[in-house]
Amino acid sequence: MLFRLVRTSLLLALFAGAGFAAETAPAPTVFALAELDEAPVVSAQVSPTYPPNLKALRVPDAVTLIFVVDATGAVRDVQVVEPGQPDCDAAAVAAVSRWVYQPGRKAGQPVAVRMQQRVAFGFDDSALFDVDQLDRAPMVRYQAKPEYPPDLRRRGIGGEVIVELIVDERGIARRVKAVSAPHTALGEAAENAIGQWTFFPGMKAGRAVATRLAVPVMFGARP
């Protein structure tokens, strides 16, 4: 009888221990950028390595990534959502995985947030032109409409975003970057839309050239 009691007690202890081990802490909530009070800010940024085979051929490319900036400011879960050349995809993931941020904040606390970043490869800035140097400026061929973040719309947060980009010789938008925005999430929404635009490229001396542009994007009614 004593043996049975001891054996039963051991089995109960083992089952209880297994149940305890199975319990895991809940995964932290990952917020959208528009839900934060303060957006993450890059504090250390590694430049991607331009794949030598593409660099030798002067082939430009761009890769769009999504990833999570956690509550410590580390980057994790990096994924390619708009791929380029496979070597560029790998180089972009490797670089952005090493970036470090000051974490985003909500209600005063650091939180995890999902981010998106477009990484461009292969532009020689000495070969870029400003619009006033061209015989014909780039013209929009296809224009995607930016998505107004619903949370910011409800809160009445809007205004003008200025996006700088390069229109390459094929009319593709490269190096798309919001340089002025009332809220980081509006800047990201504008970047996402303009990154999909296509153009008739700028022309100089009868040939298509890469051109720097600045484009305003308005969210909400103009004042």
C-alpha cells in the first residue's frame, strides 16, 4: 500500500510538472505603426552590400521588407514582401537584421511594432539629374493611391507628406523615402503607394535618365 501511495504521488508530481513546463508566457503584442504614440527611430544602420555581379553590370534593384522592431529596439522576423534579384533580397535581409532602433512607445511604454522598409541597390549619384536639368521631366504612368491608416483617420491626424525618390531610366520608383510627415505611419503609407508608381522616364539629349523627384502626398482635407 505504501509503495502504491508513493508511486501515485510521483506520477501526480510528474504530470503537474509537465503541465507547468507546457505553460509559456504569452507572445508580446505587435502593434501597427499608426497605433503608437512614438515611432521607432533608427540608432544604428548597416548598409546592404551591393552584390558584385550586379554592381559590375550596373544593374539597379530594390527590395521591400517587413519586420518587427521589438520592445528592446532589436529587429526580428525580417521577411521579403516585394523581392528583387535573389542576391539583393539576401543582402537586404542581412543588413536590416542588424539595424538597431530606439523602440516605439505606446502609453509611455516600449512596445513591439511592425515596420516596412524599401532597400535600393545600384545607383551612382553622379549620374542622377534634377528635374530642371532635363529636356523632359518624368511623367506618371501608373499611380497607386495611398492608404490612409484608419486609426489616424479616426483621430483626425493628417496633413502633407513629402516623399523623395529616384525615377530610374526604366521609369521605376527607387529609393522612396518620406522626408517630411505629420506622423511616421503617414510617411510609411505614402512610401508604400509611391513605391508602386511607374513613370515615363525623364529625358536628356534624347535618352532616358535617372531623375530625383520630390512628391507631395496629402492625407485628409487641405487646410
